Amino acid sequence: MTALIASIAATSPTKMLSEALLAIERGADMVELRLDALQGHPAKLLNHLAEVGGERCLITLRSISEGGQSPLSFCERATILRDYAEAGAAFIDIEGETLIEAGRATSHGLLAQASHEGQSGIILSTHSFEPRPINLESTISQLGDYGERTVAKIAFNCTDITQNIEALDLMRRTPEARIIICMGEKGVMSRVLAKRSSAFGTFCSPDSGNATAPGQISLADMLQMYGFRRQNEDTELFGVIGSPVAHSIGPSLFNALFQSDNYNGVYLPLRIDNRDELFRFLSACQTTKWLNAKGFSVTVPHKEAALEWIGHRADPLAQRIGATNTLLFDGADTKAFNTDLLGATKAIQEAIGKRLSSLSVAVLGAGGVARAIVAGLHDHVCKITIFNRNQDRASLLASEFGCDSQPWAKRVDTEADIVINCTSLGMSPNIDASPLPAGALDSGQIIFDTVYNPLRTRLLRDAQTRGCQTIDGLSMYIHQAAEQYRVWTGLSPNLVLMRRFALGKLQSQASPQEH
């Protein structure tokens, strides 16, 4: 069984004990007590270990060189850890790199002392805030070569999302106890899917504000949003691919839908920064069968690149638009779709309650979202003008759909019936940005912002002040996401439930000025 370990780094013994007890009460299998975070001597907690239950405690006294706060020498730390082992701690954590450097004979002696003749298990760990170690496999093997009661642990800074698959695969292929963590925003897969690889454990924070390592996920999110306990070898992998991606409400929404429908899937935020990384990740998902990748949402800036990767396997609509936002891994086959067009068209029609034909529309942007919206508006015989910061991209898109393009600076002079922002300007966390100054908005216009987080963007707030009719990005998001869910699962989601889930997440994230 893969242990869900809450890492506690409180500064006082009282607070550390209370946070540890609360974490266990909330569902953690074990707690890591980070003694290096305590103010004063790290032995302060020694006489209180039984209050938590030593059999559920992992004791760590991390050195400064490995990202901790302890200035003590290795021998001093080993002595303190030995005392906690004697007091009944289930595991103690010793930096493996230090042991390796100290020499094997010395190492075995220190281990024997620290583990009190084998009564406590030992996690031999190494932490690097540099990119993936070149010798990852040999290092994990070397760390695990110290006896039956040892667990080998490596944590490193994840610079390429595909490193998660390598880490998870390495844990699957080695029968010994292993923990391999890809740290940072790109390392979510290694933490959430650890159970799928039969890892010894995975670490989480007791709550969202107390992470002890980059990319650590809260205990509540691991258990509730990502359904850590429910995962098994048949769990299908989904996610949202983008850069940035932390703002996405997709994980909250789709995981809630999976739980509501009792569907065995998990949906993750997948930070991918460039085309080459995207291609490596998608190819790895296609060939790594045990990963059970089923489908991905694709957002900024990868919608066109994802279509390039999938090529002729994309459906005709995605090919005509020139971008995809939905990938489906169907056995040996991989397909691509575009649900943005449907989502945008429905959002506009619901808001204005009339036909779109003959309306003039100013489209701000020329990326994947803009391509879908221009294609949909073209089908409704709208008069379209495209404004983009890169004029060449605007001209190219306009030529593909037989519409007009103008320089970005001219957008402030538009008198279009509808203005649609298809850029990421104003997206969280940059909530004070806007693609249009307030003075360029006319009270007779309809302003549609495809950005949904925040719900009330700066553009929409300015438009409302100027007396414009507004359409937020959530309606488009809900419609396109519902279609993605149908493509992936064959199920028809409840739109009312979807909007409730989405609004709840957005409201919990909103700053006071967005309310």
C-alpha cells in the first residue's frame, strides 16, 4: 500500500503535534515530522512522540545543503534520529548522499545506531533542486542497497513533464521500496499517481498554505479532488495541457464529475512549456500503456502544436479550424477534436438571444481559441475583423476564412457589434490586465471575454461600467468542457452541476475586487 504522508514543518512542538494529529484525523496514513523546522533543539518533541503514535511517524532532520534548516553535522543529526528511533518512530530519514560520501563501512555503523538494531525503518533520501540527476536509476539502486528496512527516496527539480513518467516507471520496475518525487509545478503526476506505481509513499502538505517542498499538494486535494484512495491500475488518466495551467478549474470540475458519475478517472494540471516538450509527453503517453492515458484538454499555447502532432488523425472540424483543444487516446488510436467552436457559439447565442448572421464582430487574438471562434462566426456569416499583436498571424487567419484583419493598435477604434477577447490578457494571476482600455468600449456593444478565471475580468468590469452587455468565459468553458466529457467517457454531464462546481471553485479563488 502506498502511504499518504503529510509533511509537518511547524516551529513549535505544540503546533507540530496538533497539526500531526489533525492530519491523521483527516486521512493521512503517516506524518513526517520535520524537526529541522522546530525553533530550538530538535529533541524537544522526543518525549511527546507517543501522543501522535510513533508507529505513524517519519522523523526528518533535513540539512541546509539538502533544502532543510538544520545546521547540525551529519553525526549530530544521526544521534538525534537514533533517539527518536528508540522512542518508537516508525521511520527516520537520513540523507543518502551524505552516507554514500561517508563511505559504506561508516554508513552501516551509523545506520545500525540510528535504527536501533532494525526496530525503525530508514528512508535514505537525496534531494536536488537541480534538474533530473543523470544517474537516476543507479542512484536509486545504490540508496536501496542498505538492507531490508530501508526505503530509497530521490526528489529532484522537474524541468520536463515527461520525467514524471520516467520516475513512475522506474518505481514500477523495481520491487524494492521506492519514493521518486519530481518537485515543482511540473511534478504533479509523480505525486498524484504514486499509488499506480506501488511507491512506498507520497508526500503532501497538511493544508494548502504549508507545503514543505515545491509542488506539494494538500492532503485534502489528494484525498478529495484527486481521489488518491480510489485510484487503481484501471484508473484512466486525463488532464489539461498548457502554460500557464495553475489557474485552470479543470481538475476541480472534471474530478468532481468523475466522482459524481462513479467514473474511474483522474484529471491533472499538466504544465508544458514548449512544442518539443509537448511532443515528448504525448508520445510517451501513447507508448506507456500502463499509464492508461485516455484524454487531454489542450489550452494556451499548444492548440495548434497539438494538431500538428496528431496530424491526419484529427477530425475534419479540428483540421478546418487549424487547432485542437481535445485529445482522445482510444486504444492504439489517437484522435483530436475541437469543442471551442461549439462552446463559444452556444455562449453567444444564449446571451444575445438572436441570430448571429450579419452582426459585425471584432476578434482580439489569433491563437487557437480565436481560430475556433472565427470558424464558428464565419459559418454564421458574420462580418469579422481580426486584431492581433502579431499582424502576420492575424493576416494569415483572416485569409483562411475570408475576413478582414487590422493592426493591433486599431482595435480601440472598432465599432463592432460584438467584441471578443481571445487572448490571455486578464487571466489569473494577471487580473489587472485588459486587451482594451475602458475608453474604447461603447455602451451599445456586447463584450465577450473567453477568459474564465477570474470570472469578472478587468475587461468585463470596465465594460459593465460603460453600460455594455457582457458575456463571461465560463459559459463557453462549460459548454466546451461538457462536450469533451462526452468525447472521453460517452456520458452526458449535468450542465447545472458543472456550473455549480465551476462557480464554487472560481469564487474560492477570487480576490475581493473580482466579487
